[in-house]
Amino acid sequence: MQQYNCVIIEDESLAAEILQDYIADVPFLNRKHAYLDAVTSKYNADISLSWFKDSAKEHIKKIQDLIEIAEHYDIVIERIASKNPGYIVFEDEYQVSAVPFKIDRKRVI
């Protein structure tokens, strides 16, 4: 089975823990790095971002639950939609992971 490396960018410990647990539970995912903020991570070459597909309704609902926790603590969450998120490095039924095009990096990271 092919393995995929993941990067977590999250400054909230609860959300980071949930993401780490999720990655640990999926046999083909490996946590490569974890960063506290996007500024630190953006200087690392070829970082890919994961995007949910419109059809991933159940997964989006779970993320919405995390967003509500964050917003409860006055953390602003910005949702970004894109028809072309970048160079796709992984895709499955629910998501794509893509390295943003250079022109878009400031907008999404």
C-alpha cells in the first residue's frame, strides 16, 4: 500500500490532537511535520494542502464541528474554496491534496 506524508498546521492543541489521532488511525498516512502556524510552514518547500470535495458531506460536517469549537474560543476560521487547488499529489473519493500554485500560495497559506 502506498504511504502518504501529512503536515499538520494547527495552533490549537485540541484540534491538532484530533488531526494527529486521525492520521495515526489511517494506515497509509504518516505525520511528517506539525507546525503551530502557517507562517512557519509556508517556508517549507512543496507543502500540500488538503481540500474536501463537495461530495464529502459527512466529512465536512465533522470539520464544521471542529470549527464551532474554535469559534467558541473566538478563533476566526476562513473557508477557502477552489476549483483548481494546485498540483494534485493525492486524491480519493472525499478529498484532494495539492501543492498550491505559486501564484496562489499567499492566498491559501
